Amino acid sequence: MELFLMTLTTGIMVGGIYALVALGWVLIYKCSGVLNLAMGEMTLIGAYISLSFYSMGVPFLLALLLSLIIGLILGILTERIFLDRLIGQPVLTVIMVTVGLSFFFKGTVEFIWGTDTRVFSPPVFSIEPIRFGPLVIGQVYLWSFIAAILLLVIFVCFFKYTRWGLAMQATADDEMAALSLGVSARFVYAASWAIAFMAAGVGGTLLGNINGLNISVGYLGLLVLPAVVLGGMNSVPGAIAGGIIIGILQNFCGTYLDQYFPGGIKEVAPFVFMVIFLLFKPHGLWGWERIERV
């Protein structure tokens, strides 16, 4: 029972970080209908930027804040340079551009930071675990989960209560109606990429604190895709729920099935679950099911 509870708790905490990265997927899809396949590399860039500042002696929270600012700038530049002229073009064209961006970002990371595993030194979080009765939880998991949930709350409040957030939601619901009300589609797309870059960067930084940082963190960004599909491609609450569910599923598979299926069953299980889930719920738990009059 103790193993079960520890596996469940750790899965929830890692799932909170996955939810933060999943938010970036949902934002871009919600606003533009584009599946951003460069999300993993955006996660990687944000993590390395935070690590670089921290290695220079900048306090971790300030390093994280600086990485958010740089992520904001990089997101706007990415949208303006590579995607702005593709507004109104076929969705498949834009998706293929994001594939090219993923290779470009990955090559940039390897050129600047190399491929060796790097860690936050000295450790950001104490290695002394925290005990809650029979549960023993590493501080890196606990504080990373708290940080992820805090940022998720900030983003949700941004979309619900601010003028810019409401403009982004209006454009996602009905682009033509939003344009008729004076909402700038170019601003919404740029803002969605900027926020996605910021969310991915924070998620990558938190994951880097847990497992160390190397080029494979980019694959963890792709691992979040099942969470996005599970919650619904255009649902912010769905991204949160999907991230936590996939985190729990992955952790349980790693704990109970790795001994029977060695070789990385925990990385494969979320995608197997996604395929089976789509057979019964193609639009996800909270995804929009569009009904068109013929």
C-alpha cells in the first residue's frame, strides 16, 4: 500500500508539470487550429536558458523569471518570422513548418549547449525528503508540483479575467466574429506562441531539476501529447486533467510493469492508452465536437 500511495503521489506531481507543458499545446491549437510539433524543443530551450542563468550565479527564481521574459520574446519572434505569413494557409502547411522549427530549435540547442547531461548545481531543492505519514516525497517533486499548479492558476486567471485573455478565447471560439469586434488575429497568434513558449520553458526547467537536463527532455515535450489528446485539444481544464492522468499512468506502468516488460514501457504506455482512448472518445474528455449542418 505504501508503494501504491507513493507511486500515485509522484505521478500526480509529475503530471502537474506535464499539464503545464500541455497548456502550451492547447493554446496554439485553440487559437489557430495548428498542432505545434516543435513543443518539445521549446521545452528544451526554456530549460537550458534557466540553467544558463542559474549557472552564472543568478538565484533560481530570478533565473526562472528571466527565462519567462526570454520565452515571451522568442515566442513572438517565432510567430512573426516563421508563421505570420501563413495565416489563412492550409493547416497542414503550418504543421509542416512546426516540424521544420523542431529540427531548427534542436540543432540550435545542440550547437550552443551540446548534448551532454547537465544538472542544476548546486541543487535547487534539498535532497532531504519530506515525510507525510507513511509517504516519503522528494522535495524536488513537491516544489515542482506547487510551482506548476501556481503557474497554471495564473494562466487560467489570465484567460478568464483579462482583456487579452478574453480576446484570445473569442478568437478561438469564432475568428470571424472576433475580427468584426476589432480583435487582432495577428496579436492573438503571437500571444499564443509567446505564452506557449513560456509555459514550455517552465515545464522543461522543472523536469530538468528532477531528471537532469539533456537533449532527451525535448522528447518529454512530445510525451505530453497523449495528455493533450486525452483532455481535449482545445480545452485548458482538459490539459490540466490530462497531464495529471498521464503522469499517474506513466508512473504506475514504470513501477508495476517495467519488471515484466523491460525497455521503457512507461514511455510507450501513454501513447498506447491514447490510441485506445481515441477509439471511444475521439474528441477527448472536454474537446469541442463540431456539428455542421449539411
